[in-house]
Amino acid sequence: MPLRHSPPKTTESGDRKLSAPINIQYGSAPNLATIEAKASVSRSNKRKYEDELSSFMQEIRELLKSSTAQTEIKFLSLQKSMDEIVSQNAEIKKTLDFTTKQYDDVMLKIDSLESERKSDRYICQLEDKVQNMERLLSLSKIEIRNISKLDKESKDELCNLVKKTVSVLDIPLQHQDIKDIYRIKKKNGTSPIIVDFVSVTTKDLILQNLRNFNHRNNQDRLNTKHINLAILNLSTSQKA
């Protein structure tokens, strides 16, 4: 226990000043073993904490590493899928381009065929019109074959020849009944006479009388002898 020593008290007759008490305490020496034990425990706790922290950090690193590896695997898988999709899209685009080109080619062919069809139809229409016009123009025409061409033959001479021919059929024909008369040259070398009458009735009458004449004279059908032309047989028919 600490010892306390108190100084002697002064009397009133002594010094008028009173001295403050002085306390001197004495304690026992510190326990070094206890301090060292506490320090050792503290160091042990610190190492344990550091080990736990290091272990925790290592686990975190392992988790991050594992997560990074998994993320990289997923990324590579995603990248592969994207590459496959891009490749498939490229193939689809290529197929679409090819199909589109084929479609365009088909449409061009259809347009071409349609144009040709319209052109052919237009040509057919023109041919029909020409044929109709020829029929209309031929309504008043006849073709006289097998009469040889005369020297210096003129339209008047041809008209006289036709008048002489139809007179055999009992038809009195005048110059004014003939609109036009001419010869044409055919591929077979013949040169028939084309007579265009003013009236279709005149042409029909000539053809009808010709048929009657040939029917009555089956053994001696109309020929050049009947018009005093002993050259070739003569036949009269409507121009096709």
C-alpha cells in the first residue's frame, strides 16, 4: 500500500503562512509479463485479421477471375452467334439479290413479250385492214389471164380488148364503164390484165355471163378465138 507522510502542522504563533500539503504516492513496479502478453495477443489478432483480409481479398480475386472468365466465354459465344447471324444475313441478302434479279429478268421478258404481242397484234390489225381495203378495192375488179402483151400496148388498146372480150358475153361495155386498166407482172412470168370497173354491178354481170357462157359451151369455153386472137386461151376470173 502507498505510504502517506504529512508534514507537521504549524501553530498560529509560528509562520503566518500555511503550507499546502504534499502528497507523495509510491506504487508497485509495472508487470512486464502482462504487458508482453497483451502485446502478443494484439499482434496475434492483427496477424489473424491480416490473414482473414488476405483470404477475403484472394476469394474476391478468384471470384472476379471466375466472373471475368465466364463473361469472356459468354462474350465469345455471343460474338460467335453474332457472326453466324451476320453470315446468315449475308446469305439471305445474296439469295434475295439473286431472286430479285431473276424477278427483274422475268418482268423484262414479260414486258418484251407483251410488247411483241402488242406489236404482232398491231401488225395483224394492219394486215386485216390492208386485206379489207384490198377486198374493198377488189370488189369492182377482175383479172383476165392468158392474153399475151401486145406491142406498144396502151390503156386504150387494153380497154378495146376488154370491150371486145365482154361483147362475146353479150355485154355492151363503154369506155366510161372502166375506171382503170393495167397489166401486172407475176412471179410465174405471166402478165394478167387487171380491170377496175366503175360499178360493182358491171363486174358481177360480166362474171355471171362468163359462167353461163362456159356452161353452155363446155367444150369450147371462152378463149382468144372468140375475140379473133389466136394466141392463148383466155380465162376471166375475179382477182383474189
